[in-house]
Amino acid sequence: MNVLFLGEGRDAAEMLLWSAESDNMSIMAVSGDDIVRKKADDLHIPFYEIEKIYEMLKNGRIEFDVTFSFLFGKILKKPLIESTKYGCINFHPAPLPDYKGRAGCSFAIIDKLNEWGCTAHYIDAGIDTGSIITVKRFPIEWKKETGISLKEKTVKVLKDLYKEVFVDVFRYKTISSFNQSHAGKYISKKIMLDAMEIKPGDDVDAKIQAFWFPPHEGAYITIENKKYMLINDFILRQVSSVIE
């Protein structure tokens, strides 16, 4: 089977390496960020910008049996979704249909959940709205998490899920899936940025921990039109232990 691999970051590069070493499928092309590009170059797999792939599809110069999208930040367009023989599969670091879009791990803490998860699903024209292959769930203690720690735990489970689905696609080609049962919560960039501001009535500790993603900006208060990022004792103890 000919595979298109899409991904960004070190975890995606790790999954690309694992996929390339599998005897099951041939990675025909790769797209993503510079980290994934470097890994593709090391593996001697052709790397293309995503717009180049659309152009090649239009001209009939390339075709894929399956597309795997692992932490890929761009929304896929119809030419790729509709032309991939056995579908495009996305690995989403949140449980669907409950948390669509971005920053799911942060909102798991804000919403004080005791369980979290990640999802493999087919990609359709919407954002994280395609039929679900499977959801892997695991218990969490939101008071003991930060956005970055929960993201790390989620991606670890997501990588295991990727390997399971990868093998199943080789074995069965098309995997059974089911439609999403409800709309869930869609988190846009604007919603995420708005939530980062601490306002009266907010659980301050939950917000501080939810948006702790160094070196990125975190939760903040506004005083005289100036932002001030906050940390709490929980994060300070974590930082201190690393320094020591």
C-alpha cells in the first residue's frame, strides 16, 4: 500500500521512522514541518509541501492508498480526502466527539475532567468531524496536571494508537468506524486565546496549570492594558525540582 504521511514535531518524526521500518506499507511521500522533513530526508523518502501534493494529485502524477495525519496542523482539502483510496486517517490528541480543534488538554484541566483520551478518525470536510475508528481513554487527576504534562501523556497513548491502526489498515484496508454522536466542543484559536485571560470567577489555579506550555505564553491577568503571566505553587515546585 502506498502511504502519504503528514505530521509535525518530534513525535510525528518518530512515527514516520516507525512506519518506514514496517514491512507492511511503502511511505510514498511526506509533508509537514522541518523536523519531519529532516527525518524524511534521512530515510530517503520524498518530502513535499502540502500544496505541491495537491498540484500533483490534480495532474495525476501521484496517488495514495491511505493518508496518515499525526499532529499535522493544516486542514486537508477535498482533492486529497476524496482521492485517497482507503481514506485519510487523523490521530487527534483528545477524545472525539467531545473536544474538537486545538488545546484539548488545556480544556480538560479547565473542565476538571477525571478521564481523558485520544482518537483515530477518518477525515472529512469538517474539522475533527469524521467518523470515529476508536477512542483510547485513560484516567487523569486534573489537579496534578499542567497543559504540557497532559499533552505528553496523551501523545504517548496516541503513538500506541497510531501503531495499532497502522497495522489494522494493512490487514483490513478499510477499518470499521462510526458516526459522531453529538457536536461536542469546538475550540478555535480565538476561543483558546480568550480562555487564557484570567477573569473574575475563574478557577485561577486550573487556568494557570491548563495553559502552562513553556516557552509559549500562558494564563495571564491584564492590568492597565498590560498582560502579566502567572504561575502557582504547583508549577513553581515543578520548576524548582528541575533546577535542583
